[in-house]
Amino acid sequence: MASMIFEYKNAFHSFNRNVRLMMVYYAMNSLANGIAAVLLNLYFLKLGLDENFLGSMVFVQSLGLGLAVLPFGMLADRYPKHTLVKVSWFLMNLLFTGILVASDPRLLIAFQAVQTIGIAMAVGSELSYLTENVPPAARTHLFSFNMALFTGIPAVGMAVAGYLPKLFGTLTRTSPEGALSYRLSMFLALALFWLSGFAVLGLRKSPAMETQRARSFSLKFSRPGAVLGLSLNHCFVALAASMFVPFMNVIMNQKYRLPAQTIGWLFTIQSVAIAFGSLLVPKLARKRGKLAGAASLQMLTLPAYLLLALAPNAGFFAVGYILRGMLANIPYPLIDSYTMEAVDAGERGTVNATLNLGRSVMWAVGGKIGGTFLKQKLFSLPILLATGSYSIAIGVFLVMLRIPQLRDAGECVGVVPETAETADAEASEPVDPEGIP
């Protein structure tokens, strides 16, 4: 434990001002997302919308992201990424405001569709922007720390989310189970999303940590085999998760009759487990390699999928939910680090967008399938189908591990730097690595 803390301390010293602002941004967004994860779907149901509508929202967002993410990923390889991060923050929050104000299902779906433009900008620019601002040896630690933020901070929001409708119901003297109480609870999350702008608006251009040329608009990659394998794994993992994960709070509520407070605490426990587990993965990467470590963690996830699908009661379901969520999510710092190291610096935005294109399309398909099953009260069948899809994703990684040039593509030689390599001074007069004025 002491060595792990020492490594993260050294890694944190190498994070420049841009990275630290992004972590503040992620922390505030994560807190808001914790509230939304528990309450947003239930809020839609309180408006009188049905489970099929929930599936349609997932489908529209995922399909829209699939259509938009590749163009914006390509733009991120040519233009300053910090600008795209700022624009994406504004668009996402503006459209989410519309979603919480509107109640007509057609308008809600329209807002959801347009919001995908902002999400696509974020997907295409944020990961490669962070990569540019951190020394190579510290990247796995950065992605692990970010995963801890994405999952640990929401635990706070999830823990209190279930109590918010009751609080606002008391304040407004309305039913705590009414749409108004849930809407006001979601407005609290919205306020946090907007407040994160204090960090986003302070971002600057990336320092010239790596030399790269402005990339042409092309889908030719330096390692096409790695991109293909990663894309297939992303697609089948997304298909698996999308059939039930977006509706987990509804399944808990309708099948196991769990109240919002209990759902919030289960979400909280899972988030804490993911946060803790994600901090351990750099050690696994050093011992087994990034790709092999990710494959091992994904294999450990399969029994949790089966437990979730075959759970005889709420207790077993809760255990399966926590285990599956933790084991399925903690490989991503390894996968992200492998991806960013496996390809040339000038194509990272396009590669990340390509991976998210496949993932978004499959998420749209799986979300629609899952919403249909949910409407028919078939809660276990989509999880069983998801287990098969996840098994295929693991098989892709196992094939990649048998090809040496793919297995070793994302490995970075070096140790976490012990001295700060901050770029704050350089960032005041930054060199645009893409050569665009």
C-alpha cells in the first residue's frame, strides 16, 4: 500500500495545471452523475413515460453519438483540444437543461439527440487532451486516478440521491414520489454540472510534450490490427452492458421492490468498489502488461454476470451487481493507456472516436433490446444474452495476446517520474502541437 501511495504521489507531481483542472471538472461532474444515475430514469417514469421510452432515449443518444463521434475525433487531431472540451461542456449542459425543463416525449428525445453533439466532442477530445499533458510513464496512473474519480465521487451523490425527493417533497409540500420532487432533485445535479465550468474555462493549450504533425482526415492508422481488436472488444462489451445497465435502477425497483434509498446505497457501494479497484490496476499492468491485465479482469467478470442473471433474490442480485460493476469497469485504465500508447500521437483523437463509434452503435442496439425486454418484464434474459456477448469480447483480447506486436504495442518503458514535470509556465505561451494557429 505504501508503495502504491508513493507512486500516485509522484504521478500527481507530474500532472500539469490542465490535468488538475480536468480532475476538478471530472469530480464535480461525477458528483452530479451520481445523483442522475439513481433518479433520472425514475424521474422519467414519474412523468408518466414507460420503459420503452427509456430504451428509446438510450437508443437515440447512442446512435447520435455513433454518428457524431468520428468527425469530432478527427477534428480533435487537427485543432486545439481544450477549445473542444469547453464547447462540449457548454452544449451538454445546455441540452440537459432542456431535458429537465421539458416533459413532452418527442421534445425530450430531440434534446437527447442534439446533446450527443456535445458528448461526441468530449469523447473525441478529452482522453487525447489528457494524454498530451502527462508524461508517458504516468499515464496509467492518471487514467486509474480518473476512474477512481468517475466512480468514487458519484458514491456521494448516489448515497444522498434517494433522500432528495423526500427532502424536496417536504419543502414544496408535495408528494415525495411525485414528478416535481424528482425534477427538483435533478436540478441540483444540473447546478453541479454548470458549476464545473469554473474548472473547464481555465483550460489552456497542451504543452509540446510530444511532437506530432497535423493529421489529415483519414482512417488509416499506424497499427490497424490493434485498432480493429480494440474496436471489436469495445463493441461486444457495449452490447452486453447496454442491454441491462442503463435500466438497473428500474430492475431493482420493479423486480426486487427496492426503494430509491436502497438503490442509491447499492450504487454507492459499487462505485466505491470500482474506485478502490481502479487504483490497483497499475500494479497489475507492471506484472502482466496492460492488455493481458485487462483480459484477466474481463475473464473474472463472467461469473458475476451469471450471478446477476440467475440471482434467486435481492441479496444475491446485489452481490452480483457490485461484483460485475467493479470487475467490468476497472480494466479501462489499462485499456485506455494501451490505446493511447499503441498509436501515433497525431491519431489518438480519431482512434478514440473510432472505438466509441462502434461502442455507441452497439449501445444503441442493446439499449433498444433491453428496453423491449424491460417492457415485457423479462429481467433475466437480457443479462444472459449479455454474458454471451461479453464472452466474445474476451475472446478478441485473447486472440490479440497471441500476436506479439499487438500484445506489446501499448507497453511504455519507464517509471513514474519522481520530480514535477509541470507545464504551467509553458502553458502561458503554449506551443500548439498540431501547428494550427
